[in-house]
Amino acid sequence: MSALAPSSAAAATAGSARPSTLTSLCIIGLALAVFALLAAATSVSGAFGSSNPFQSLSELGQPAEVVEMQRAMQAEINAAMAPWATWYAVLSGLNLLLAAGLIAGGVLTLRLRRPGVEVYWLTFALGLVTDGLAIVPTVAVQRATFAAIDGQLGRLLAQAQSPPGMPGFGETMQGIMRASMIAGAAFAVLMILGKLGFYVWGSWYLKQPRIRSLFS
């Protein structure tokens, strides 16, 4: 018991010496590791020219005209993603490295181990490159997705009759769909910009003398 007491006391002291902002940085970093793993999986799908690996499941129980519309939209989106296949393959590997770095850096930094700071610095630099590169295909594919869905939905609604007493129903539904797609695209870009901001702030924060002194 006496041999364990010093290490327990040291751990308690280290925990109490760790600023809450540093703890928050590590928690956010670990959460971003999950997003990086999801991005890696999405990039693998994009590298093989498909943005929806579960398309066949989404067609179950759907009317024939809806299935036809979904397949036409997916074909247009896949065609837009095809030129980015190599880019997506690279992003997949970078995101896997990013996730590993965020997990390793977060665990080591929470324990106030000095290698954690170096790992985080390298990982944040990698994050700037990875998410910076992701902006280009994200914007391109979002634009293609918007055009495909808007065009196919417009044709489907043009063939359908408006419910009684609701003139212009198709135009209203298409307007709502456009607004939701624009909001989704804006969120995707803001998410990337937010991560870039976190990497810049995290690098700056970890270089502060009072933070570096915790790891000496």
C-alpha cells in the first residue's frame, strides 16, 4: 500500500494541475477523432465512385418512379465524384492518420505526458492539410448533389398533380428542398472551417509557456 501511495498522490496532483481548457481541448480532439474515422470511411466510398453504399436498401418499398429518380440522381452524383477518386483515396489515408494522432495526443496530453504535446502539434498540422484539402471536393460534390437532386425532384414534381386546394404545392416542396440542401452544404463547409480554427487555436494554446511548463 505504501508503495502505491506516492504514485496515487502524483496522479491526483497532476489531475488538479491540468487546466480545464486543456482538458476541453483533449475532449474535443477525441471527438474529432471520431469524425476523422467517419470521414475516412466516406472518403473510401468516394474513392470507389459511390456516395451511397446503401442505395439498394433505401429503395426497398419505394414506388417505381421514386426508385428511378433515386438511381438517376445517384448516377449523376457518382459521375461528379469520379474525377475526385484519387483525391478521396488520399483523404482516406490522411484521415486515418489524423484520427490516430488525435487519440494518441489526447490520451498522452490528458496524462500530462510531454510526448502528447509533440504528437498534438504534428497532428494539428496534419489536420490543417487534411481538412484544407477536403474543402475542394466537398464543395464540388455538394454542388453536383444540389444540381442532381434539384433537377430530378423538379421533373418528378412537374409530373405530379398538386393536392386539392394547394396550388403551387410542387414549387413549395422544391423550394423547401433547395433550402435544406443549401443549409446542409453550408453546415459541411462551416464544420471544416471550425475544425481548421480548432487546429490553429490548439497549436497556439499548447505553445503557451504556462501550458508547456506542465509537461516539463
